[in-house]
Amino acid sequence: MTEINSPLQLLLVEDNPADAELTIDALRSTKLVNNVTWVRDGAEALAVLHSDLQEPDQVRQLKLVLLDLRLPRLDGLEVLRRIRAEERTRQLPVVVLTSSREESDLVRAYDLGANSYLVKPVESEAFMKAVAELGLYWMLLNKVPGEIR
Amino acid sequence: MQHTQRANPRAPGSDTGTTAARARPFSNPLLPLAAAGSFAIGSLGLNWQQNQATLSLARILIRSQATVTALVAVEAEVLRGTLQASLLRQGRSSTASSLGFSTALTDRPLAELEQLSADNPTERIQVARLRSQLAAHRRSRTGFSDRPMQATLAPLLAQLRQMNGAERQQLAQRTVTLERLQRRLRLLEATSGLAILVLLGIAAWLLLREREVIAATQGALVLSEERFHYLFENTSVGIAITRLGPGGAGPALQVNGALADLLGTSRADLEEQGLPAFLQAEGPPAKGPQPEAEARTALLEGTLPALRQTRAYRQASGDTVWVDETSFVRTEASTQTKELFSLLVNITQLKSEEHSLLEKVAYTRSLIETSLDPMATISTQGKIEDVNEATVQATGLPRTLLVGRDFAEFFTEPERAKASYQKVFTEGVVRDYPLTLRHLSGTLMPVLYNASTYRDVRGQVIGVFAAARDVTQIRRMEEQLRSLNAGLEQKVQDRTTELSLANQELESFAYSISHDLRAPLRAIDGFSLKLVRGYGDQLDQEGRRLLQVVRDNALRMGQLIDDLLRFSRLGRRALECTPVEMEVLARGVAADLLDLEGDRRIDVSWGALPPAQGDPALLREVWLNLLANAIKFTRQRPVAHITVGGAVEGDEVRYWVQDDGAGFDMAYADKLFGVFQRLHRQDEFEGSGVGLALVQRILHRHGGHIEGEGHPDRGATFRFSLPLTVPPESAAPPP
């Protein structure tokens, strides 16, 4: 599958390279998500999302943000808040993918408009499976405004 | 009969003048007698005088009568002689003799007349004239005279008749006078007789009356004596009468029964031995003046009229009798002998009561004196009336300087002190009234005054009793406590801040664990998997087994982290207590767990589980861990037997879970509830060692507890209890 028209299909915000690699592995294993942009902190994520250089179309091409909560510089919940505060990204699906099982994190994430909250399993097979299914669902099955024409 | 001597024992001689003060009808009974007497004597004297007058008048009368008689005789003779002479002259008679003029016949009456008129010159003259006329007449008659007989006779007769007439007139006058005198005399006699009669009457009356008075006096004396005897014998006062000789008191003259009873002896004994023999032997004489002994000596010597003493006597039985003894000395008026009267009243009972009363008073006083609190009584005017030793110590002033002074003077704020006791008078009491007492040296003592009014026996408020409590120490301690409290408060605040900081740190620490520690584990597992998948064909069996060990341990570590976080999270969670249907809860948990066990044969028998109070989510954790353990440790039994039960016991409810599984050694029972403490090897029974620690923590937070009992290979029983009402958690949730 070519990615000519959709350079920014999925944005992965993850500071841990191992997790990032395993996540990307899992997504790729589905053969569905090829176009993954990986940023390592919140500031970088926002720079990508809100850069004037980004064409509105390109943003529209973005189908999912996978957001870790523990991030250097700007943390995940703050990134989420700013995504929802910005008109262009207000409706962008954001799935929190984190190790935190803290109730408070869950509550705040949903309060801020997270579309889903996934706790990373320690067991890697379960992790890979969860991420793959997540990718399939959000990339293929989920519909966002403007997609159905 | 009046007894004037009774009340004052110091006035002796009670029987002198008992009859002196008698009421009499007259102040002097002789007065009427004298009056009557003098009247009678006067009457008699007058009578005698009248008598004498009468007698002399009678004598005069008799003389007058005789004079008249003599005159008549003279006249008769004269007339007869004249007649004879005439006859002779006429010759009728010739008898010479008859002519003889009998001088004898006229001389005798004439002599009488002269005798009768001897004391009357007028009459004597008359008689002398008569004699001369008579003589002249006689001569004429005889013829010797030249004068005729008729001539001499006529003047003679005239003279005679004049004298006779005068005499008769006198006689008549005197007779009248005599009669008058006689009448007066009779009257006087009658008056005298009457006076004498009156006199006799008065004398008789007086005599009778005197007799009556004597009889009455004698009767009163007898009655008085009887009364005295009755009194003497019946009085409860012991009486002894003793003669005082030159050597002091002798044997008793007379004692009464009361005295004998009082001394527990017989009268005879007492009269023989004398009262002093029964005196209690006195101790060694006290030094210094002995006023009592001196007074007694003075009494016995007669220089002191009476004496009253409290003395101790010894009864025949040896017991001591205390008496109030009144002694006085009476001097017998007639003989001048002295008698000692002793009146003894038994006051042993009073003495003993007095003694116990004194002891009580001394006891009470000693309590007041030994009190460490300054105490004082204050008059209604605010003056100190009495103080105890503590007050003397607190003020530094002796009692003599304290008593009489104004209570308020001794405080730093006299006005407030005054207000304090005035408040007591109006309200009856003050409690813990703070004042500051000033010592003579200037030292101040903070005190709390407690005071109330006190009353006399009639209930009249007569003052205030005030007791101060020295609160110097208390004030100092309060100050210390205050600063300590302030410090403590600060410390608590600091600790609370620290705690809250620590909690925050812990929070972020737990967050870090949950987030950051899992990532490497996931990496280890993930990359091991990647290695197996990517390069599995280049590894031999052992190589793949080793990689599997790496992955197992990574997973186990993940489990440990999860359990630890759960332990921390549930432990910190705020309790939300509600009534909990324990049976529903436990059965639900058991059903979930049994579902996971597939075809294992597990026999669970249920007893009734009473409802409890608690946080349902946390109590669920309790059942989950206990039941999971029971299922886990019975894994090797072909048929597992698990018993679940509960009961209310007192103010708590107990539950138990019993199994017939692997059990444990009671030697390690103390490790059952420690975090990460395990009694079984990991290859026997997996687990993190957090479950029971979590259970215990939850139960402790509910105010409950848990205990375990087990035997190796014979099963285990866990009993836990919850209070029927969960106490509110006072502190912040523990970390």
C-alpha cells in the first residue's frame, strides 16, 4: 500500500525507544499502518501537529495520535489538552497508550477528551496484540468527520 | 416560810432568820395595850380624885348636918328653958330645980357647934355671938338681969334661926353638889370599867394571836425540816456535811444517798472515812502557783465563803468520777462551830463528752492546720477572724497580725479580693476565684480561692470560709504546657506538611513505578520475544528455554509491581463505609474465583454470614484474597474442602475461611501478614506475598483484626473480625 496521499496517517508520541519500536513493530505487523510518525516528547508532538508548515490537508490525513502520558518537557495530558484546544485538531482521535493504571490519569485523560485509554501490558505478546488491534480499529474501521463523502 | 437561800451557794447560813421575815398585823402589839392601859389608869386616877372630892364633901355635909342638929338642939333647949322660966314666973311651977336653967343641956350642943365651926371663922363668930346671947338670955331668965327674959330670947332665937337657916341653905347646896359629884363618880366608874374590859379584851386577843403565831412557826419549822430532809434524800446532787475542826475537815456528819451512789459506797463508809478519803490520788504536784489548792485552804480556813471546783473522785470500784463540787462553810450561830457543805454533781458523762468533743475539735483543727492550702475565716465586715498555718506561711505574718485585718489587704488587687468575698455573701459561694497573694517579702503567689459562707447554729450567716489553692506550680505547668502545645502544634503542622509532602512523593513514586518500571520489563519481554521470533531458528532448545526464563521473570516482576501498587493504592484509599451484605459479597467473589478453576473439585460449605459495616470495595479485596488463597493452597487435594462462616460476638462480627490445604507451620505465623513474606516456595505456590498484608491492612483500617491458624499439610483457618460500628479514621490515610 502506497502512502503518497497520506504522509501523516498515525502520530506516535513515545519517549521510550523500546516501546516505540515494539509499538511500530506491532502496527506494521498488521500491514495496515505504514505511515507512522514517531515523536519523542510532547513539545515535538505539538510542533508537528500545530506547525504552520503543515498543510491542513496533511493534518486531515492524520487518522490517530497514540499518546504516552509520561513525556519529557510537555507531558501527555498537556499535549492532549492543547490538541483539544486547537480548532484544527479538536476532533482528532487520540488514544492514550500508557503504563499508568492510576485512576486519576484515566479520569483526567477522559476529561480532556481522550478517545480511548489503553494500558500497556508487560507481557509483550499481549502488548503486540493489543496495539495491532488498536491500529486496525482506528485506522480502518473508525470514521471521522469529513471522511464520508 | 420563805427559803431565800438556794440559788447562791456562796451565801452560807441558810437556816438563820428563817422566821425573821414574818408579816405582822401591827408593827408593835403593845401600842393598843398601852393606849388601853393609860386610858384605864387615867380613868382610875380621875375616879379616885372624884372619890376624894365626894368624901370631903360628904364630911362637910355631915358637919353641916351636925351643926344643924346642934343648932336645933340649942334652940329646943332655949325654948324649953324659956317656957319653964315663964311658967315659974307665973307660979305654975315651984320647983326651983326646974327653974334652974340647965346650962348643961345647952352647953353640949354649943360645944359641938364650936367644934364644928372651929375651921370656919365666920361660923365661929356666929357661935360666939350665940354663946353670948345664950348667956344673956339665961341670965335674963333667971332673973339675974334686969332685962326681961323676952328681950333676950328673941335675938337669941333670931340668931339661932339665922344660923340654922344659913346652915340649912348650905346643907341643901352641898347636898346638890354631892349628888352631882356622885353622878359624875358613877359615870367615871362606868367608863373605867369599860376601859378595863377593852384592855382585857385586847390582852386576850394578843395572847391568842401570839399563841397562833407560835403554833404556825412551829409548823413551818417542821415542814421546812421535812422539806430539807426530802430534798437532801432525793436530790441527785451528792451532799456531805462535815464539821470543821481546828485541823480541817473531820469525818462527815451527814451524807446523802446520792453521794454514796456517786462514790459507789455506803453512807456508813462515807461518814466514817470522810469525803476527802475518796479523792482521786493526784499526780505529782504541778509546779508554779496552784490556785485551786490555795482556794481550798482558804475555804477551810474560813477566809473564802464558797468554792466551786471540778474534781476527780475514786469510786470504791476504782473508777474515776468527775464531779462539779461546790463547797461552802456555814457557821452555826449559837455555837460558832463551822460546818463544811459539799455539793457534788456527777459530770463524768459530760467530762467524757467534753473530752471526745475536745478530741474532735483538736482533730478538726489539726486538719485545718495541716492543710497546705491557706485558709481563713472572714467576718461579715471582711475582717480576718481565723487563719491556719498555711496562711501564716503564705503571708509571712504571725496570726496576731493577721487576725482583725482586712482580708483584701493581702492581695495585689484588694478591690478584686473585696469583690470576691462580697460575691460570697451575695451568692453563697465562689469557686476558683483567681487572686494573687502577697508575701511579706514581696513574693507573689497566684492562688485560686474557693469560699463559701458559714452559719451559726441558728442558720445565720456569720462569715466566709475561704481556702486558697496555691497555683504557682499549676500556672508554671500551664505555661509550660502552653508553650509545649504551641511547639507541638507547630510540630504537628510541620509533620503534616512533611507527611503530605511524603504522600505526594509517594504518589509520584508509585506513579513512577507503575509507569517507568514496567517499560523496561516490557522491553525485556518484548525484545526477548522479538529475538525468539526473529532468530528462534538460530537458537537451540536450551537457548530458547533461557529466553523463556528471562521472559517469565520479567512477567513476575510486573506482577510484583502491580500487587505492590494495588497494596499501596487500596491502603491509601479513603474508607467509604456502608452496610455490606457479606454473604452476597463473599459468594459473588467465590463464584468468580471458582469459574477460573475449571474442572477442579472444590467443595465450599457456607455458614450464615452476618452483614457488616465497611467499604464494600475493600471488603471485597479481603474475601478475594482469603478465598483465592484457600482455593490456591488446596490445589493438591483431589477434592478441596472450604468452609466459610460468620457470627456476631459481642460488639463485633467474626468471619472465617477454613481449608484443608497445604496449611503452614505456626512457627512462621508471625510472617503471615508481612509484605512480600511467603511461607511457600514460588515453585509450589505462586504469589507475591502481598495478599494477606493487604487484607490485614484493610481490616485494621476498619478497626478489625485477623489471625491465622494452620498446620503443615492439614489446612489453615483465617478468622477476621469487624466492629459492628466502624470508628471514624482520625488520621490521614496511612501511606
